[in-house]
Amino acid sequence: MAATIQLPNMLGSENRLRILFKQLIDNALDAISSSDRGEKRLTITTDADADLIYVCIEDSGPGIPFEKRTKSI
């Protein structure tokens, strides 16, 4: 298990952030459970610098199908 770090406080709606992360994690768990791959993995990493907090949620699921990917500017 990785070392625990204390992330800085940030401005934002606690409830909206909680919902956002819950949805991302639920989606990752759905992808893992529907995957035919042997490895079932969910990894959440965080980091921070002077002005930003980084959160990375990775899973071993199949990924987003190409036809469902969108890119907007």
C-alpha cells in the first residue's frame, strides 16, 4: 500500500464532489465486473502542487467504446 499524504483543502461543493467521485468509482466497478479480463483492478491516486489537486481513477475494464467517446472544446 502506498504512503498516505494529506491533500490541501480546496474550494468546491462537497456534495457535488462526493457525487462526482462516487459516479466515477461506480462506473469503474461496473467496467471491472463486466470485463472478461482476469485482472480486476481499481486504482485511485492523488497528488497536489501549489495550485492544483490531481485525482486519477484507473480500472482494468475494457474502456469506453469508440462510438461513445466524444470530444468537445
